[in-house]
Amino acid sequence: MLSEKQAGPNLNSLRGFEVIDEIKYVLEDACPATVSCADILALAARDAVVLRGGPGWGVDLGRRDSLTASFNGANQFIPAPNSTLDTLIANFQQQGLDIGDLVALSGSHTLGKARCLSFRQRIYDNNVEEKFGYHERDEHYIKSLRSLCPQSGGNNVLAPLDLVTPARFDNHYFINLIEGRGLLISDNVLFDQDLHWEIRKHVFAYAANQDYFFESFVNSMIKMGNINVLTGVNGEIRRNCRYANSYTNGKK
């Protein structure tokens, strides 16, 4: 059975599923078939941000879980780490999100890590400037990344998305972009490929004012959390977040 976890952008990348499993186990024991995995994920995302110093927000509940996996959807709609700015904008627009949402939600890269596989092209491809419209502005940063990520092998070696405050939710991601220290190509193009300053003005504003970034991030998270939501009689409340109920019937 194919799942989103096996899709290219997620494979060997996503972590923490056991935490969701544990939450689901406790909830099913206390109130069976009541709280969906989708709602658990929405709440966990909010709480993770808060626990790392970021803003909180009200989470609308009542989501239901899908009946099938979205392997193809994950491959198609999750932005690739070497996306151009035009590709990112188009990808977000497909989900009803505008360029303001794109920049604010990209700020989530203030937390987490990326695999060498995801940023190797950014540090070794001599034609990056020609292909993606930006030039490297911090050679020391490039050298440090090359010391972690070899030209071949080591695909799962990790580097922080925010090298300055990797475990804190703050606005330093945007400061990194201005200084040329975005880890992924898809980070750097937000600043360097925007020739009309439609994106850059948001980057500068968030770098200068963390409260403004937090406010914008919250609004965009709420907006994103309402994309293609299943409610009412649509979908189901999964017993196990890893499988649809039809797959687990008769199984444990």
C-alpha cells in the first residue's frame, strides 16, 4: 500500500510519527473513534511551534481522515528543494495560497533539518546561478556545508535549515536569506530570484519585525489548515493513523 511517507519529498525525511501514534493510542483508549489523525496533526503542529518559542493560534477541529493515501499528490504538490520561484508561486496558487502565504509559511524553515540529498545541488552545481537566478554570497557557509555533504554518498546526512537558531522558532530564517545563508535552493530563490521585490519586501519586513512574521505565519497556517478539509460524512476517523480503517479491519 503506497503512502505519502513513501513519496519522494518525504522518503527518509519526515520524523516523529511515533509521537502521533502514541497520542492516537491514548485518545482511542479514552474516547474511541472521536478525534481524527488530521486534527491531531493540526494540533501537534501548533503546539510544536509554541514549545519552540513561536506563536500560538486557535485550531478549528472536526476534520476527518482520508480513505486513501495521496502518494501521487505528495509527489506533485510538495515543493521540491530545488524549485524555482515561479514554480513555488504556481504550486502555492494551486492550493489557494498567495505570495504572502508562500513567504510566511517558508518561515517554518526556522526549525528542522534537511538531508544532504536535498541541498547537494545548491553547493556543488557550478551552474546554479544560471539555472536558478541567484549567486552564492557566503563562501564560508558553502564550505561548511561541503564539509558535511560529500559530492556523492551521505544522502541522509543532516544540516539545520537555520544555522543560527536551529531549535528556536523565530525570524532568523529571513535574516539568513538576506545574508545568502538559506540552506535549500528553494529558500534562496525567495530573495535572489525576485527581481520585482514582491517577495523581497516580505523577507525584509519579517527579518526586521519578528512579531509581524508571527502574525503573518499564524494567518497563513490557519488558511493552509482549511485546504481540502474532510468533514461531516466525508472520510472517516481512523483507528490507526498509519492506515485507513478498511485496511486494518481484522488486523492490529
